[in-house]
Amino acid sequence: MRRMSSEPRNSRIQREVVQLILDRKLRVGAPLPTETELMADLGVSRNSVREALKALQALDIVEIRHGFGTYVGQASLTPLVDGLTFRTLARHEGDADALADILQVREVLEEGLIRRVAPLLTEADLDRLESVVDRMEAAGRAGTPFAELDREFHELLYASLGNALVPQLLGAFWTVFRRVAGALGRPNEPAPELTVSRHRDIVTALRAHDVEGAQRAMAVHFQGIEARTAAPAGPTGAR
């Protein structure tokens, strides 16, 4: 007797479509076989194909262009961001621990990454980081929020690793943090000069080839964020 799989039928079809993309080495933007061809290849009904494709579209694995066909999607981390945001808010229901959980993951990532990237940074890389800090300082003096410059600093810091997944992951956790912080009304905005100082300390340590010092400076930076997330609710700001 044939053993029945416990895997849901729609999940199995999704997995088979993904495997077809991989087996045929289809790149982002490449057209998928037509519904009729997928029905024949997978031995399933048109409705089953459509349901699987809709589910894969939600994961950004495929892109359905009505009237044109179905194409390989960007496979971005948008579904992860949406899922983590919902999960965090639903689980903690306004508790500041929601932000602490996200920060803990990001802190572990960055403290480990800074040790790995430190030997790779050139003077030109450090100059670019310094330039971002200078722009943060100028924005702070002008009373202009500079959260995006803060984000740029952290993404630029690890660019020398040459790992495309790093900025995507950091960006995902950054976005989740801001969404959750916005929903909870946290954290209070720090003094701009304090944020600038903490970022400048990181660059200074890296210029001195002081890996331990850079790691400590990054830890202090995150401790400041953690302290603000535990404070009473207020407007969100740069980190």
C-alpha cells in the first residue's frame, strides 16, 4: 500500500514549483511555464496551480502579472518583515519586551559582524563612514531627523563583507523595529549629539584597528537603544 504523505497538498505543489524554478535555473524576472504547462508537469488541476502560485506570490517567490503571465519574483525579505512585525505585536501586546527581542537579535548580528569586517575596512571605507557621521551631526544641529543616515551607516559598515544577505537582514530587523516602535509609541528620541557620538566612537576604534574597542562601542550603542525602549512611551527617532 502506498504511504500517504502528511504534507498538505497545496504546500507540496508550492514546493514542486519552487523546485522547478531551481532545476531550470530561472533567474529573477524570468517567465514561468504557463498554467497549462505546470498542470502537465506537476499532474495537478488548474485551481491547484493557481492556489500554489498565489501562495508563492505572497512570499515574493513569484510575481503574477495579470494578462502577461507569471515570473520569478525578487524573493525579498518583505514577507519576513511583515510576519515578524505581526508576530511581535501579537505576542507582546504592547510590552516593551517586543522591542527588546528584536534588538537582541540585531545586537548579536552586529557585534559579531563588526569583528569580522574590521580587518577588511580600508581608509576609504572609514572615510565614507566618517562622512555619514558628519552628515548626521549636521542634521542634528539643524534639528532634522536622521534615522535614514543611521541606517545608512550600519549598512555601509558591513558592505566590505561582500555578503548581500547581511544588509537585507539588517534592513529587515531595522524595519521591524521601526514598525513595532511606531505601534507602541516607543522609544523616546535621544539627544542627537549622543547618537552621533556613539557612531563616531565606532569609527574611531576601527581607525585605530581596535577591534575590541569597536565591539565595545557597538555594545554601548545598543545599550543606549535598549535603555530607551524600556523608557515610557514617546515619539520614535533615530537609533
